[in-house]
Amino acid sequence: MNRAELIESMANETNQTKSSCEAWLNAFVSTVEKNIKKNDGVKLIGFGTFTVSKRKARTGRNPQTGESIKIPARTVPVFRPGSELKAKAK
């Protein structure tokens, strides 16, 4: 499902216009992005948690040449599904 299909599905489920559903989706994504940027998370009980994870610096290997390269440490956004979402995926 892509973004347009998600907006259309939301509009059908809620009997709202596509433009209002798109505004709600944009607000949700913006809020998650702001909290991730502040190193805070967003917890939706039963659905999942959006958090930030720190990856350590490590040594990798260039697959074309085989030489070792250094991969710097960085922070990445992570989504961890909740128990209810995991149960529905089975």
C-alpha cells in the first residue's frame, strides 16, 4: 500500500474527504519526525513504538573491491510493533 492508497482507505473508513485524511496523515508523520529528531519516541499502545536507536561505528567491507571501510556511528529511526499488531500479522 502506498501513501495515496492509505489516504483513500482512511477516507473510506472514516467517511471523510481525501484532503482531510491527507492533512491528518501529514500531521501524524510530522509529529513523529519532530519527536524522533528530539530523541523522544512516540508510543501507540497496541500498535507500536517509534524510537531512535544508536548504531556503533564498525568496520565493513566493500563488496566490489573487498577492501575494509569504516562505517561511522549514527542514529536511526526504529519502529517496534506492539503485541496487538504482532498478533494480527500471524
